[in-house]
Amino acid sequence: MKTVVITGVSTGIGFAAVRVLIPKELQVFGSVRSKEDAVRLKKQFGEGYVPLLFDVTDPEGIGRAAAEVGKALDGEMLGALVNNAGITVAGPLNPSPGGTVSPAIGGEI
């Protein structure tokens, strides 16, 4: 079975992507930030959907989710990664002083 990881599946484009892929018999890991969304989506999409509970700004949460997906893949290749989740940061999107990247850009890299 092909496996896909999609970030930000609670609503919008991420949710729509899960809705399209599940009937194609793909295993879809989808990230959500709340336990309520994880339960709701698991109930709606069934066995083909595996919720990943983390925020894209949390490196430790991302690491745990990556380990969970890696274990599930059991040596197989990931079919696709859809980086849909985003963050909102008030202020300019240009690079910050000192060569660092604005969090609004860095969160998407």
C-alpha cells in the first residue's frame, strides 16, 4: 500500500486531499494540532487515515511524527509528502537581520 503524509489536514486543502486519496486505497498520515480533530478525522476517514498530532512549529513533535511514519513504512519508500500546513506571523516576510530566516518563511522550508 502506498503511503502519503499530508500536513495540516483539519480543514481546507489538506482535508480535501485526504478525502480524495483515501478512496484510492492509499494510507494517509495527516497532521492535526488537536486531539478532537484527530478523533473526528479518524472517525470520518476510517482505517486508511492515521492522525499525526503535532504543530509544525514544534521540532520535537515533528520528530515524533516522523519516527511514527518511519516505523509504519518498515523500510518502504514514502509515496508522497504534501507540506500543506502553514503558520501566520505578523510582520515582514523578508529575511531577518543577521542572516536568519523569518519564522514565516522558515516554517515552510
